[in-house]
Amino acid sequence: MLSTIVVPNRNSWRHCRAKAALGGKHGLKLLTIDQLAARLAGGFLQPIDPEHLATAVKESIGLGLGELDAIKTLPGFQRAAANSLSKAWSAGLSLENEAKAAIDPAARVRLEALALLEREVLARLPKNELRPNDLVTRALGRIGFARVLFGVIEVQGRTEMSPVWRPLLAALARETEVAWVAEARRIPPWLANMGVKALERAPEQPTRRTISCASPRHEILEAVRWARGLLAKGIGAHEIAIATASPAGWDDHVLALAATANIPIHFIHGRAALDSAEGQLAAALAEVLLRGFSQPRLKRVVGLLRAQTTKYSSLPSQWWRKLPEDAPLLNAARWKQEIAALDPNDFPDSVDPRPLLLEIVDAIGLGLAKASEIGELLLQGKALAIWRKALTDAPAEALDVTLAGLRVDDGLEPTVAMVWGPAAAIAAVPRRYTWLVGLTSRSWPRRPSEDPLLPHHVVPSSRLDPLPVHQADTRDFETIGAMTARELVFSRARRDSGGRVNGVSPLYPRDIAEVYLAQSREPEQAASDTDRLFARPAEFSALPEARAALAAWIDWHTDRVTAHDGRVRANHPLLLQALDRRQSASSLSKLLRDPLGYLWQYGFGWSSPDEVDEPLTLNPLQFGNLLHEILEAAILILEEKPGGFAAAAQDELALQTVIAAAAATVATRWEATAPVPPPVIWRRKCEDVSGLALTALSANEAPLAGQKSFAEIPFGGDSRAHDIGDNVLATLPWDPRTPVVIPGTSIGIGGSIDRLDIAGDNSAARVTDYKSGKFPRGVPQLKGGAELQRCLYAYAVRSLIPGSPEVEARLLYPRKSGAPLNLASPDETLAKLTTFLTAAYSAFAAGKALPGPGAAEEFNDFAFALPGGAKESYLELIQPLVAAELSDVAPLWQEP
């Protein structure tokens, strides 16, 4: 027998389809009310597809829309416009008629603008897609075919229906048998005089409980524990549901707990697109387009393309290994240069990745304006569908926001899995065991809100939205209470995610004794292994991981030095390898002041990641680097003038001109090769640095006889020495590749001297190290091992220049009017430093890689690897023990 079931949503449709298949029901049609109207209207007509509506709105905003012109390009307008039109159509309103009938001039202007938008949208929709009112009108004209098309009609899973469909329902009831299957649901009062048969039954009497939880996450944890307990009792997953009025705020918690509990939970409303691999690919592509090229961004895009597309699957997994690690690669041209320089012989089977990589770079290089075209070139399957949907909902400039709001089906079959989703879906298809979360005054029922484009003063809310959300939430709550057969649990969070106290929902049952659950309680049924171990410390403490962690914690809080503090086997190969390298002033300072940090940086190879996003300002290190580059460029320009730098530095006006030119050159290079702050801040920082450079170079000092000046001159085989051409090499006072060894040791040193002034006869030299920070108190010499540049650089200059000139080594602080700090006795200081370095080498090789005073410094990149709260407790406890272990080095830490 031909019959039709009218379902409210897709979840109900899937449930009824599975039920019909199991029952062998042939001739059954499952339709939503708008699909039924379209089928009756005939002519292959269809209700308006939401995606087609969004596309039509997007195409229409390029036209004149009257009052809406001022806001039509704002992010979110397209979605708001589509929602407003859908609301008006569902309410059966004619925007043109509303505009004509409007009395208020402001309301009339807004309605005329919306009516104009509606006309443009309708003109761009497929001709077979009609508004609800139009479908109903055409369906009523063919109402005589209702019995032939649909047979007996049942409306299931509903407590309400939009006013626009009610005339059609009444007409159907006159042509064929129509039943409203209410069961224990509330029957809407308007149904009474329509001739529709209402099928009712008594409400269920489930076991009811109320639960007070600590937070929203705790609510979900308790709900999953409850579900796990039901499964352990043999209750099927298809009988269990967890729901709330609006699930978005709990989705992340449910997703995380479902993964750790290893329980398949179907998201009725769909999972966030970004939780899927395809969504991550779309997000990675959007990030490159929105924020520009960088190594991490393009590596991520290529890696995801390789994993998800057949076209790029042949790319080598580690194609990026041959790229220079420190190259920022911030534009397409730089990427093309580096990719073109790759050697196919460096890859497995000599696979040449360059053509595909260049294709990806060329596509992304089209820019954000070509986002749609880029997606078609690079993406496929679900990733491409997500990309198209995101560009339909909002402009490309809002891709990051749009992608975050998109949802996709999770691929689970709801009829055989636990479900999580909105209460409206559970009210339509109730389950025997249901847990309702979020029963707080903020969450359930939700507060009604005005439409952003059709507020109450334009169209009364009672007409635009005759079924407001707060009333729907109340009906859904009552329906679930009446339709749940076995067990119904209500829960609320005492505090929200931000720690604020939550009010109690007016729907929350007050006639049931509430169970107060502490977050730290031991559950009757754990949600997962992790949950079980957290709740049962005795079990956790028996694990090897727990014993190791406890041993480390005890060692960190005892009065002895242990392996957890950095004690290593003597002459360990990694220790010797870390020592057997060309040292710099920075690395030796790290060895003297923080041997453990030295091991992490130069033994393990740890390093802090480079800045890849546009910074809001320059950090101290970047500020200092910018100052040094401007000083270097200015000195090189001045040295080429008559009389060299020594003569030019006396002319302040000329100096200002040279520094301005040097600053412009350096700023342009930075903008092309590294992330810089926003333009206003960047210009201000360049001005500040130029002012400091002027102060540094205009210091009033007597020039050396026949002085010649050099800037950023490398020595001892520093990395910069290998990039110097032969023409520049011939102008330097020494070969920068010549090894420099500290006397009495085997320690080779290298580095780059900020500025070097040499007398014409090599009888005297002056080493200047610029410091962009604050001027220190006192006159530091070794500064506890933190200040080694003057001593080491003075020795390097003396050993490299023939004749062993007298060397003056000083620090120069431009922030203090160019005040220099001279090293008092370079020879004596070097002899003292050599003693400490020898002791530090011996102690480190002996396995004493311990945290020294440098570990407590503010700018310690490795503070994350120290025990929690290291500065407040651990380092204070361990420092006396470290000083005793490193007794030959510790006196240095007290040196001024």
C-alpha cells in the first residue's frame, strides 16, 4: 500500500529509512514537507537549495542594493542575508508587500532594499527552485493528485510546523488520510480544525536523575562515563543519546572524549570541517593565501596535498630536506629559486619533484583574489567541496572564519551508533536512554534574538519568526522528557568554561534530588583508560611511567644532584661531540653559565622556531639585529668616502644622510625576506633604530692614525666567512677562515666583530661591540661569564693582525648617548677566562651538564624543559648543589 511519511529533518529521514528497510516496507516514501510540496507541484520543481541560495546572494551583492550597499561587503553579510530571506519565506511573508504597507520610513527603506535583494536572488536561482509560498500555491493547484502520489500520509517527529505549510496540510487532509503522529508529544493547537487525525499515547515514565557537574567538560565526561556503563550492561549504542539545545560549545569536548574512550559517537549536526583531514588541507591553503608564503606553511600544504590527492602523491615525503633551514622564503619568486636549485639525484629513485612543486607555488602565487581558481587547480573531492562552500558563504578574505564554521558529515551510521547533537533532532527520533547537558540559564532555553537585517522595528518578530528558538527549546525539552522510555538524565555545570557561576535553567527539574559530582571523584565506570588512571591514583602509581615521573619529581626536590638534574655518564659521546665544535662568545657563555642548556642547544640541537607570522612589534633580538645591519651598511658607505669612516663620522649632517640611506636599504631587504610588523609600527621602529645608529656612529673619539674601519668582519671560520667573495676577501685585514685557538686550550673560536678600527701601521686596533639594550650598572668585565665578546674579540684581533697590535675592546650603548665600556685588562681577563673555560670543559666532559645561573635568566628558550615553577623552587634549591659540583667554575659567576 502506498504511503508517505513526512519527516522533519535528515536524522529522522535516516532513522525511518533504516526502520522501513528492516520491516520490508515497499512503496513507502520519506519526504520533508517542502519536498512533498515540490513533488505535488510537479514539473521537476524543488525547494530552494541552501547552497544555491548562498551562491545567488553572493552574486547579487555586486549590484546596487540601496540601503544595504553600506554593509554588503562586510564579513557575515552573505550568510545573514540568506538567513533573513529564508525566515521571511518560511513565515510566508512577501517583502514587496511588506515594504508597500510599511508606515515607518526607515522600515520601508530597509524592506525595499531586502525586496530588491530578493528579486536579484530569485533571478539567479535555478528556474525549478521555488520559494515555500510559491511551492504551496502550485501544490494547491494540483491537490487532486495527492492520494495518487502519496497515499496515506503520516507526519512524524514534529511538535510544530511553519505557518507557510499549514494551508497545504489542511488541503491534503481533505484529499487523503493525513495523520499527525504525536505519540506523547504536545499537539499544536492550530491542528484541531484541519481534519488531520492526531495519534497520541501516554507519556513514558523513565527513571529520572539530575546531576550537578563542575564544568561543561566535566558534564560531557560524566555523560560518556554513563554511556560506557550502559554499553557494559549490554545496552545497544543505538539506544543511547546525549543532547543539548545548541551543541557547538560542547563539540570539542565530545570529540576529544570520543577519541580517548574509543566509542563511535555520531554527530547529528555534523563535525567541524576542520576536524577532518580534508578540512585541514583547506585550512592550510587558506592560511598561505591569507598570511603569505613561509616554509612551515607551504610544507604543510604540500604534505596534505601529497596525502590526499592522486596528482601530488608522487612527491617525495621529505622533499624539503634540501631547502636552507634559515631561509624565510616569503614570496613565490624565492620559492621558485630554491625549488629550481634542487637536485633530482638527492631524492629516492631520482624522482624530480620540481615540476609539481613549481605548479603548486604558481597556483598559490595567483593570490587571494583567485582563491576559487586556486582551489579548482589544487584540491579534489571533499576538500574541494569544503573550499567551494567556504567561498560561497563569505568572501575569500574571511576564509579562516568561514572554514571554522563549516560542518561535514562524520560518516557514521546513526542507527547503529550513539548520537550527540541538538535536542530538536533527539525530540524527533527519541532514544530509550538520553542524557541532556547544559541545563543552565545561559544555554537552555536559548534567548531569542532579533534578525540582523529585519529587526523587530522593521518586521515584528512574532511575524518574521512565529516559532522562536526559546519556545522550540522548551517544546524539545518536554518532548524528550515524554518520549524517553528507560532513563533520562539532566545535568548542569556549576561554572562555565571561564570559571563564572552558572544560573540554573528554568527547565531543570526541581522535584528530583540533585546529585553533586566532584570533578576529582572516582567514577563507577571510567570513560577511558586515561580517565580510569586519573581517577584511581593507586593504579596509576603502579605503571612504569608513573614510577619514572615520581622518581624525577623526588630527585628535583632532594638535596643531591642526580641524572634528572643533568648528571650524565662521563665522556659520553654526545658530550664530547658538543664540545668538539667551533665556539662563539654566546656558546661559551652558555657552557659557563648553563651547562644543561648548552647540552640541549649544542648536543641535542634544540632551537627556538623562527617567527613566521607578521609580528606586532620587534622583539629585543630582532631590534638588535636591525640596528647591527644598519650600522654595518652605514660604515661600509662611510668607509668609501674620502678619509674613510674616521673623517665622515665627524660630519653629523652627512652621517644622517648616510644612515637614512642605509636604513632604507636594510628595511627593504627585511620586508622582502622576513616577517615585519604592521607598516606604522615598522616605520616607527626603523626611525628608532636609525636614531640609535646615529648616536653610535657620532661618538666623539679620536681616530687612530691612518684609521681603516670594518663592519661585521668574521674570523675563525665563522659561517659568514664562507659567503665572502674573493674580491671582498682581499680587502680584509685577515683571512676569516684562519682558525683562532684560545691559548693554553684546544678551544677554537669564531664570530663576527661589529666594528673594527685599525691604525694604518697595524700598531693599534679598536674593537667595538654594539649593545642595543639598557646601559648596565657599574662597569662589567666578564659579568659572571655573560660578557665574553670584548675579551675573545680582543685576543682574536691581536692574534690575526701581524705585529700583535695594542687592542682596545669596548661595549658601546647607543641608548646611553653612545657611552663606551672598555675592558680594563684584556690579557689578565683572558688568562682568568681561560682557567674557567678549562674547568668548564673538564666538568662538562665528566658528565656534569647541570643547570647554572643562566637557567634562571628571563630570555631562556629552554625554560620549558625545566621542572614546573623552576624559578620559584627548583633552581633556588639546586643552585648551591651545582655550585659545589662546579666549584672550579662557580667563582666566575660572582665576577663583575
